[in-house]
Amino acid sequence: MTASHVRVVAAASLGLLLMGCGGGGSGFFGPSAEPPPPPPVVESAPPPPNMNPADFIGRWGYAAYHKEADRARTVGAARAQCNNAYTIGRGPTGGILMHLADAKEPQELRLKAGADGKAYLGPEGPAPDTKDREIVRFDGRELVMRWVDPEISARYGTSVYARCGAPATAGGKRQPG
């Protein structure tokens, strides 16, 4: 056997050996002994007690304020916006369809209870997250939320939503209002 034949056989053997050590299934040495790692699981926070996504669905007048002294005036301004109402919809998997900050399209959001005892609305995952809004007040007719992220909160302020018409119950019937 010549030196060039030895190099070819050695290179081929090394290639077969490396194919078997690829770690991705079968190779020269058979299937890999270790299964692939499972995909990461995103843990979601539990929903806040006494809050049902169905209670948020509907048409809402919207306004926002930056100073607490402006809150009462802003609630009135939100009620006046019912002629140009913001619609909160039901998501395809039972969540709440609303816009995130700076988003063109609404996204399905979840009601979440934070470890701090506060209620949040935001994307799937633990609360509070920087994309979440803290639910400051919700009684079925008025919804007040503030963004968790300080930069977003500074731009958008505290949001006030005033329900246009009577709120629906979880069964879909209107409450007297």
C-alpha cells in the first residue's frame, strides 16, 4: 500500500467516524443514546381572581393621562370617545385581542396575576413583563391600565377605557346599566 492510499483510507475512516459522532440520530455507530432536548416551556402566570376575559370584550372609549390630577377629566374624555370606539376582541384561544405598544396589529393577550399581587394584561409568560400593563382598576364599565415598562409608560401615560354601552356578562347577556 502506498502512502497516498494510506492517507485516503485514513481520511475516509475519519470521515465515517465523525459522521457517527454527529449527535443527531443515526450514524456509523447507530442511533444517538441521548434524545434531543425538549423545547423550552414558557410558564404563564395564573389569571387574576375574579377577572374573566369575556368581561373585557366590547367597544371602549379611550383616553390617557400623565398626571394623577388629570384622571377625572380623562375618564370623561374617554366616555366622549365612544363615537370612535376602540374594540377589545376575543382571541382565538380565549385571550383578549388588544394592541401592544407601537404595534400595528392586535395580539392575543392574557390576564395574569403577578407574584406582587397585582393583575396584569400582556403576552403569554410570567408577570410582570416589560410588555405587560398593570390593571389599576376594572369594574366592567371602566378600565384603567398603566404600562410596566417605564419608557413606554412615559410615552403613553395611564390608559383609561370607558365602556360604550352596557357590559356583557360571561354568558353574553347585557347587564342593566
